[in-house]
Amino acid sequence: MKNSIKVERAKKDITQADLAKLAKVSRQTINAMELGKYVPSTVLALRLAQIFKVEVSAIFTLEELDWE
């Protein structure tokens, strides 16, 4: 799954640490998501969407491998 967390952070000019606080997760979790090494729970995905004031689908998109 691809995500645009880094882009959304840049738009809001916030650090990984700032986003982690807002989302109630560790900075390492944010980093792992940005690197594509961690797929968030539905609750976390919804939190991020609310923080960024966008739809979940604006942040997360499925890749071909996600359908296999």
C-alpha cells in the first residue's frame, strides 16, 4: 500500500514527531508508515485523515500486490 503521509506532513509543515503526538503513536510508527514498512490500523488511518483534513483514500492507495 502506498501513502502520501510525508507529502501531507509537508503541506502542514509538521515533523514526524509532531504527527506522532497528534495521532497518539510513536515517531517510529510514522517513519515506518512513510517507508511502507507498516500498514496502519483502520483507526489510525482515520485519525490521520482527520488530522490532515482529507479522506483516507487521499492518503492511502492500494497497489497491485495488495490484490494478490
